[in-house]
Amino acid sequence: IRQYTLDKLSDMQLKVVEAARPPTTTALSASNSNGGLDQKGNRSDLFHPIVRVTAAAGTGKTTTLLHLALRCIDLNHKQLTYVTYSKASAVDAQTRIQALLPDDKKSCIEASTLHSCAMRILSKHALENQLDEERGIMFEDKFRKLINEVCGKSIEKYLEKAYDHVAKMDKDKTNVGRKMRKMYDQVLYWIAKSFNSFCIKDMSLEDLKDEGNIMRHYYPLKVSFFRPGEIAQKLGFPLASYSNVQSYKFYADQCIVLW
């Protein structure tokens, strides 16, 4: 273990770093005297230990993980992923770990959010399997473009009263244009969420088309978008002209068109 790590970390933090093993060995197989088999006869030496660090804010969890990553690279791990909860945290982690690595080791680790990590894996999977457009993966930016192309006119019509309301309430054309774009982007987001909801449900297209089926969609009927003080009003939607039920039909209808 690097002297820098020994000087920086507490004894408890060092125990986490010491759990690191080279790529070809595991802590489990080293301590298993049963030929690498567990009580059920399974190969326990195929599994690496999971170390869980539970501690309060500001106690050094991030520092511990960064030094653990550094130790793994020193042990010749070639590909590490540091997954965190925000882009800012990922950038901070990447900067801090890169500063401690020589140039030939900087590519051994990548910090990212869970979302970015998933997208990278899916992209790699699509390339490796040479998936065509029909069977491939449509990522968020491309899906938003598709929604814009397919549903753009319907969205503009849906937003007419909201646009008129914003124009009457604010005489600054720059502000009006900005608010209109935010409304449009929000509707794109709601349509994407609605479509995702349909895709993950055990529901046929016929079920989605059935306006009498109150379970055909949850966006935005089951949330309070169009209640006083909620997101729609803050964006400028006039509550007298919009409702959950009205919008429920609109978003479900757009999902039908998209499908």
C-alpha cells in the first residue's frame, strides 16, 4: 500500500483498502479450505467479496473509495468503474484519482453516474452485437428527437392556451420565449416518461387505446402536476384550461402515435 495512503487514512479506512485483491485471486478462495466449494457444492472462488462502508456525512467515505480504487490499480486491475450519484461528484472523483496516477494508468478508471454507466454498457452491447435500427437501442436524445418529429404539432396545439397565458402575463418577449421552450421541453419529458411507463407494463396496445381503461397510463393522472403551486403552474400553465384528466388523455394518445 502506498505510503500516501498509509499517511492519509485511519486504521478503519485502511481495513477497507486492504480488502483489495489482484484480478486473479479472491479473498474468499484464499480462506476456503474446501477446494473452492461452498456447502452447496458451488464454486465460491468465482465470487469476489463485497465491502460495504456505512458512515455519516463528512467522515471520509469518498476518500476511502478513491484510495481503494488507487490500490486496485496498483494491484494491476485494468478496468475500474467508480459509480456515484451526480455528474459533479463523478467529475470530482475523476479529477482526484487522475491526479494520483501516472499517465499510463489514467485510463484504468472511469468515474460516472449510474445512468452514464448503464448507457455506456448498452452502447457497447449494441456495437458488439451489431444491432440494426429495428432491433437496436434508442437513447434519450434520439428518442426526444423522435417525439419532436412525430408529436411536435400535437404538442404545439396542446400548449396553445399555455402560450397565450404566458404572453399575456409577461410582456418581455425574451422571457416569454424562454418560458415557452421550458413548457415544450417539459411536455417532451412527460411524453417520454409516459411511453416508458407503457413499455414496462404488461399491457397491449389495445389496452392503451381503450379510453375506458383507467389503468392504461399513470402519467400525469396519478400525480399532482395541475394542482395549485405544483410544477405546471410554476411553468405558466393556466390551471383553468388544464387538468390531470385532460392531460391524461393527451399523453396516452401520444404514446399510441409513437408506438
